[in-house]
Amino acid sequence: MGLIGTKWKPLVLFHLLEGGLRSGVLQKHIPGISNKMFTQTVRELEKDGLISRKVYPVVPPKVEYQLSDRGQSLEPILRALDQWGLKDVTTIDMPQV
């Protein structure tokens, strides 16, 4: 749980299940995450060996993230969490924002 037990890490990992995404596209898939928190999250995931970062030598800079082999091993867990959340969402009393 120490590797994925934050608010944003499971979301980043889940969105990378379908393949690599450019940094900006990945961040747009996660509403509410700040630039600072996005950067911190992907850096931690990369440090922990769950994602890899590829920088393309172009202007403007292009950065793409994808799951590493270790990150891909989390797929069954992430999919199960997603299914549980979809099934259980009707029973959760969500606070009004």
C-alpha cells in the first residue's frame, strides 16, 4: 500500500493501463490534480519503478509516461478496484461539493 496508497497514484496508474500517454494528456484525465501534485506523483511512481518516463528531444519538449513491467503487474488490482468502485458507488454517501 505504501507504493500506491495515495489519492492520485491509483488514478495515474489506471489511466496508463491502456498504454503510454503524454504528460499533458495524462494530467487532463485526472480532474482536480494540481500541476505540483501531478509532478510529485509521477516522480514518486517513477522512483518506485511503477512507471517509466520517456523524454523526446523535440521543441517543445514531449514527455510520455507508461507502465513499467512492475506497474503492469498491478493491472488486476487496479481493475478490481475500478469494478468495486463502479458497483459500490450507489451505496456511498458522497459529500456535496
